[in-house]
Amino acid sequence: VEEAPEIVIVGGGIAGCALATVLSRAAISVAVLERELAPVDQVRGEFLALWGVAEAVQLGLVDTLISAGAFHTPRSVSYDENAPLDEAEAVARDLSAFLPGIAGPLCCGHPAMCAALAASSQAAGAKVLRGAKNVAVVAGVPPQISFDWNGQRIDWRPRLIVGADGRSSTVRRQLPFGWNTDRPHNFLGGMLVEGVPQWPQDTFSIGTQGDLQFFVFPQGRGRLRLYACWALDAAKRFAGTERRRRVLGAFGKLSCLRHSDAIANSTPIGPFNAFPNEDRWTDEPTLPGVLLIGDAAGYNDPIAGQGLAIALRDVRVVRDLLVGSDFTQATLKPFVDERAERMRRLRVTARLVATLRAEFVPGAPARRARAFQRSFRDGWPSPLLAPIVGPDRLSPEAFEDAVIDRLLN
Ligand SMILES: Cc1cc2nc3c(=O)[nH]c(=O)nc-3n(C[C@H](O)[C@H](O)[C@H](O)COP(=O)(O)OP(=O)(O)OC[C@H]3O[C@@H](n4cnc5c(N)ncnc54)[C@H](O)[C@@H]3O)c2cc1C
């Protein structure tokens, strides 16, 4: 570790390790500084949307994800209070038909994906320094970074520092990046359970009943990643030492969800962590010598399940700009512009999703049924396709206020 690499990436999660892999494959020298000694379940995304799988294909990372245990879940069943079980299953959507050559979204454990991507980056020549602490950064040409690792303080002047250190990014907080915050819409929490082998592995479900929005993503070997979304004014609903039992109890009451009894009797095998869900973002994720990607650069309300796809798109766009370039801030301008419009569109989308699926008010079920029918059956312009095919594959019109109003009214 005596010699500084060309690029230092802070954070060895999905974004950081994916970028380290593809840059190393392009013969750029890279080091990843990761705080944790091994990937931990912090309750993050385990469902990679269809358009994110397309990004993984372009990055040459699908095999790595498959080696981590990822599998395709093309069947989307909207179990919901609006439909009896059989009816919901009869109109299941086949997501293998949406993007040519993409067999479906991928489900995979988050820590397993991080571990596999870290291994792929090392195989391509990157250094992954685990247990790196007290990272200090200074922007400039060149930028400076120092950190504790293996009992020593290391100082480097690389050509570029990439902050890929997640929601509460230390790289972002140490430097004068702007930070915008939308108002939170709901609480969203998740937990991994095992003991539900009857849940079909090709199927995921997102739906609402009463005052709970629920998500079920299969994780192989009878395990499911469950997420629950509930009202902001019920902060304590799933708090305290009994919270995992309460979450399972709430799933057990979902008469619209197939296998809800089995889920209620499943065994939690990870923490239940919850977060107020909102969008947060910076308009300018670059400074001289420094770049933010993934959640560090800003995240979409996780209610739309887009964070992993966003991270992989960031990696793909940044790779295409950096390889063969001089690594200057100006080189990254197309990424800044592309990300700003992408995240704007996803903000509009997530707000609509939150309104339809997680505003637990009288009339909400009928409004939801109407908007989904208009979007998916009647072919009205709608942002609701964006979480499947990606925000850039729709026309700009789909994200206009008038379109949203028409869907809701
Ligand atoms: C409840 C919830 C549910 C979600 N569900 C989905 C979903 O279904 N689908 C989806 O696509 N997305 C989902 N997301 C979003 C998704 O998990 C994130 O967008 C994605 O993980 C971002 O990847 P990242 O690499 O930018 O950040 P992270 O995955 O957070 O990785 C950051 C890494 O940086 C490390 N790190 C942090 N600080 C430091 C430091 N100071 N020094 C060194 N290392 C550091 C961390 O240990 C970690 O390894 C969800 C998010 C939440 C909160």
C-alpha cells in the first residue's frame, strides 16, 4: 500500500466494488477503502430492477451476481386488497417480455453481492482494504486522502477520489457538496426471514392492504426479504425489542397475500431496520479530484426499489467517461447532467408510487386500481413503467404534472 493508486474508492458496497471491478478490468489502478471487515446486513436492496440488470449486462457483472446466488424473478404478482388471490395471479406480469435479452429482475442477498463484487474487483487487480477507518479527504488537483489501516496512517494523493460510501457518506460530509432533501413520505423497513419454501422463486410481490404496504422478494432456499411501509405518524408501530415479531404479525394479517400464514410463522435471520423514506440528492456530485456515486451522491425513495439499478447506472456512465480520459472534473460533466435528469424523473415516480401505494386514506384503493389500469392496461402516459424499464426509456412527457394529475383523477 506504499504507492497511491490512480483512483481511491471510499466504500466497498455495490457501487464501490462494481466500479472497482470495471475500472481495474480497464487497467486503471484502484484501491477500495471499506470500513467493515466483512459485508453486514444493514438492510439494503436485494431486488435489482429489470433496467439495472441491463446495466449489469453492459458492465459484464451478471456472472458475478449469479455467483453470489442471484436469480431471475420475472413474475410480478400485485397481491393487493383490490384483488382476490386468484385474480391477482391471473393478471401477473411477465417482466421477461419488457427489455430484449433481459430475463427478469434479479434477487440476491446484499452482503453476498458486495462480497462477490469485492472478489471480482480483486481478481481484476484492485486492492480492497477492509477495516479502513477515519478517512479524511481534501478536494483538489490532485486530491488528498488519509486513513487508518492495519495499524498505520496512510496518506495518498491519487488522481481521483470516489465517494461510494452510502447514505451518510463521509466523503460528502467532509466537502462542500450541496444536499437537497425531499419531505419523507413514509417509514420503510426490511428483514430477512427463512422457512417459506412454498413461495415461488420466480415471483415477487408488492401490494397494499389497509395501512400497510408490503414487499416480498425471494432470496433462495426458502428465504424471503420482506419490506414493510407504513405511515409517518405511526413511528412506533414496528419499534422496540419485539419489532420483528410485530412485523411478522402484520404480514400474517394480509388476507390478500398468498402464503401469508407461512410468512407469519417464518424465522427472522437478520435485523429489522427501518428508515423514513424520502429522496435526498446533490445537484453537483463532483468537485476537483472528487466524485460521488451511488447513495452517497443521492438516493431515491426506496419505495420504488431503484437504488441498486441507480448505482449500476452510475458505474456504467462513469466507467465510460473515465476510461481513456484525463480524470478531470470536466470529463465527468455528462454524468452530472444525466444523473440530475434521471433522479428528477425517479423522484416524480417515487412520489406517485408513495401516493398510490402508501397513502392510507379513504378512496386510496380505488384510486390505485384506476391509476394502474390506466398505466398498464389502457396505455396512458405514466411514470409507473420507469421502475421497470428505467426512467430514460420513457418520454419526458410521462413525468409531467399534468400526466400525474390525469392518472390520479
Ligand atoms: C430499507 C431499504 C430498502 C431498499 N430496497 C431496495 C430494493 O429493493 N432495490 C433496490 O434496488 N434498492 C433498494 N434500496 C436501496 C439500495 O440498497 C441502495 O441504493 C444501494 O445499496 C446503494 O449502494 P451504495 O454502494 O451506493 O451504498 P451502500 O450499499 O450503502 O454501500 C456503502 C458502503 O460504504 C461503506 N462505508 C460507509 N461509510 C464508510 C466510511 N466512512 N469509510 C469506509 N467505508 C464506508 C459501507 O460499509 C458500505 O459497504 C433499499 C434501501 C433501503 C434503506
